[in-house]
Amino acid sequence: MDILITTPKTEIENARKEGKYVEDGGYWFRVFKFRPQVEERDKIFFVENGQITGYGIIFQIVQKDQEECEATRRIWGKEDEKNWFVYYKNWHWLKNPIPFKGFQGIRYISRIPKLFKNLEEL
């Protein structure tokens, strides 16, 4: 199932640093306390500054304690606490960003019919 998450305004600068790394063949990951209902090849869309701006293709879902971001050297996850890491790459910017208010947590695209219709062909 394709998902939608928000990049907090405080993390947008880091997301840009990570993006430059990914352009050179790397990947991104996002950490969740629960296992999102996603599979390999699903899409992960992002809201930034009130707009859905783009998406990546999920290629792996793993449960583990922590991982260091190679671009920022930041440690994600907590020691001795199993988290779900969703890895994605192949970033695609939307030609026409879609207005969408930011939120906490995760949204499943298929559960938002109007949005699903706009994004299903991507």
C-alpha cells in the first residue's frame, strides 16, 4: 500500500542534504515504531510545506534497533528498541505538487479516495 508522511519543517534542510546523497546512488530510510502496511515496490510520498512534493520507491522493510544516516551521520532509532526501517530510493519530484496539510503519523493513500485518484497513475 502506498503511504504518505510529512517531513517536519525542522527536518527539511536535512532532507535536502540526504537528497544530494541519494542522487549519487544512495537511499533514504524512515523509522517507524510499528510496521507500516507497505511492501517492496510501494511508494512513499512526502508532504513538505503544505504540498505533496514527491515520492520514492520502497525497496526494503527491516526491523532493528538503530541505523546511522550516511549523509548526516545522525543515529536513528533507539538502542534495545526494535523499530521498523523503511528504505526507499529512486526519488521522483511531482511536476505539479498537490496541496495537502501536514500531519503527524502516516496516511495510506488508498484510504483517501480523492488523493488516490490523483496519484494512482504515478
